[in-house]
Amino acid sequence: MLAPARALAVTMGEPSGIGPEITLMAWAERLKRDLPVFYVIADPELLETRAKQIGLKVKIKVCTPEDAHIVFHDALPVVPLSKSVNAVAGVPSSANAQMVLESIRTAVEHVRDGLACAVATNPIAKEVLYQAGFEHPGHTEYLGALSEMFGKGAQQPIMLLAGPDLMTVPVTLHIPLIKIWDVLSPQLIIDTARIVDRDLKRRFRLERPRIAVAGLNPHAGENGTMGTEDLEIIVPALDKLRDEGVDVRGPLPADTLFHESARETYDVVLAMYHDQALIPVKTLAFDDTVNVTLGLPFVRTSPDHGTAFGLAGHGTARPDSLSAAMRLAVALSEPELV
């Protein structure tokens, strides 16, 4: 991979989870994994402690984003947080919540200011942040709020799960299943599909994205015999999108949408709820799938897994998904380089 003009900003994530160690592992294997130049916004002492804990020899050097290219080949570049982080692997604490959020906010600021090409985020623990007063449903929604700093107001963030053989988008995100009926609407489907269509053209360079839309009910409602929501909510949205020139088809039964021959007929699936989108893509490629946030004025990717507190500090976590997220972030932000 050729070097981008600006380094990639990587966030600390939940410091008691596996984020710090998979970042260390990724840098240690940077040549084998063909990684772009990146720096991590974190507490240097946290990284040094975790490296010793898992028996990994990694040189760490504090630097600025501008100097990351110089530092990267000999040491892991670290842009320090404003305060230290006292974290025990596997034992989360809400006392670190503000530094977790500072790392994310700083990464976005660096892209806004032209210091970084994109953002790759390590996993966070939402329940820990909630204990400290975090008001957003999740990581994706927080990034949508941070998009205001680009001067165009808060943008609607869309979660895209991108695997080697499948891309999916959940129309509704981090809400209980029973509340889908309060949120799902033709307009939400329309807005989501428009953003997906636009960003697959702009970021993924697909000339005319083929969007398959999963039905909500079993067998996509079987023409109303298994629920009328598909006819009342999804069909009107797809009719409107087709009138606008968006290549959508559906609603399609979700139980036959993800096998190999079906996947050859579309570029992305719009699913109606979180697990309908994430289960198939994670089943096919758990270690290589990347979470991409569409709809933002900057590129953000992340691993498709969580904090894995049970693995933290043991050195057994795998940096595959984070590495894939790093490579994809650069490809989407500066596609001429890959």
C-alpha cells in the first residue's frame, strides 16, 4: 500500500478492552499486514503497560499527527490525551469515559483540520459511557453529532458492514426489537437508501449500486398474509426510490437473500434491523468485516467486534478486523493510492 499524504487517526477505544493491544499488534505486524501509516490517540503509558502485559515488544513514541510518517517505521506514533488513563485489562471503569470520548473527538478534529486522512475507531463500551452521562445511543450516532464541526449541521450516520463477500446496512440501529415499529418508516428507508446510493458511488466508486432490500416479516410478509408492514412501509419507499433512479429491488425474503448465488445479484443489502444485517456478514467473515459509517463528511471505519473484556490483557485477541478497517479507511479517503 502506498502512503497517503496524511496519516490515519486511530482512536484508543475502551482502554480496558482489547483495543489497546490489537493496535499494538497491528503496528508490530504492519509490514505483513500492509498497513498504512497511522497514529493512535491514547495515553502512552497505557499502551506501554499493555504491551508489557501481553509480552509484546513495541517502541512507543509521542508525536504530532504531522510527524507520524517519520515515527511510524521505527515506533508506534502516539498523540497523547489531555489526561492519563488508569485502566485494568478486563475491568472497565466509567472514570475513563471522558478520555474515550476525547480520543474520538480529537480524531475527527484532526480530519477536519487536514491533519489526518480518515478515522479508524477501536471498540467502545456504551454501558460504561452511559454511567458517565453519555447521551447518544451508540458510537455511530455520536460520530453523527460530531459531524457538526464541519459546518453543515449534524449528518445522518449510516452503518455499513463491509465484508469480502457481503455488504449490509441496517436501516434501524441500536434500538430494542420491539421499538422498531416506532422508528421504521418509508421516509427512513428512503433517506437511508439515498445515502447508501450516494456514498457507494462516491466512496466505493460503484457507478450504479445495486441495492437489495430485505423484507421485515417472514417471507417478506407473503403479500400481506404474514404481516402488512412490508406492503405499507417498504413498498412505498422503494417505489419512490425507483422514481428517483435508485437501483433498488424488494422487499425480498431475508431467509434466501444471503446465499452465494443471491449475493452475486446485488452490491449491498438494506436490512430492516440490526441483527438482520449483522448476523449474515459476521457469519461469513467475522475477522475480516469492517464497520463503515456512511453519511458523514469524513471517512470512519472500525472493527466489527466489541471490546471483548474476557480477552483483554491475555494477548490472544486478533487484530485482523482492525487491520482491515485501517486499510479500507485509507482506500475510501484516498482511493487513488490503493
